[in-house]
Amino acid sequence: MKVLLLQDVSGQGKKGELVNVSDGYARNFLLPKKLAVIADNAVMNELRTKEEAKKHREAEEKKAAQENAKKLEGIVVKLYATAGADGKFFGAISAKEIADELAKCSGIEVDKRKIDLKDSIKAFGTYALDVKLYADVTGKINVVVAKKD
């Protein structure tokens, strides 16, 4: 009997999966405990509709991420920091500071965890950073760190 799982079932599958189980197991265990429903036409149509909606939503998110990646290409984020006599910072430039300045100057909101900051920025200069906008969509920004007056 084909059933659609409403919750994770050990040894059978995860929530939302369509699985084939024995009739007795379905009638005596899964259905009475409301762990699954019989996969009839109405349930199958609903499942198909949800999958199509999910694919459409993912396509829209990917398209928006690609547009943001194009916008990010020409953006230069300028940050100012103070340093000691030897030119080393009192601290470091963090991804949060970069994300905040990017939102201020371009209006594009990026989560600080999406900015690929390999090492912390502790010196003046220009840095090219990757921004992961979606699963396989990456944008590039330039960060310029200058001396604070």
C-alpha cells in the first residue's frame, strides 16, 4: 500500500515522502497513529502541487540571487579604520561591518555569514571578496580599507 508520511518514521522515511508499506503495517500502525495517509488521487495531486510550488519558489529565489550578483559586480565598499604606528589595526574588519556598509551604500541586504572572509582584514588595502547569494550563485565585491582621519 502506498502511503504519504506525515511525520518521520524510523525505518520507513521522512515527512512528506511517498513510501510503499505492507497493508497490515499501514492499517494497524501508521494510519491509527496519524503518521501517514493513504496515497489516493487527492493526496497525490496535493503533493504534486506542493512540489511545483517549491520548485517555482526556488527558481524565483535563484533568479533574484543572480540579479543581485550582477548588481554587486561594480560595487566598492569603503571602510575606515584606525591603526597604530606600525600600520596594524586595533582589531579587525569583520564580515558584519562589511555587510552593514554594503547595505548602506548599495541597498542590497546580505547576511554576514554569506560573505566569504577567508582571513580577518587587519591591514589597509583593497580586498576582493566572494558573496554567496544562493546555492551556486556567487557575487564579487571589492572592499577598500582606508585610514581614518
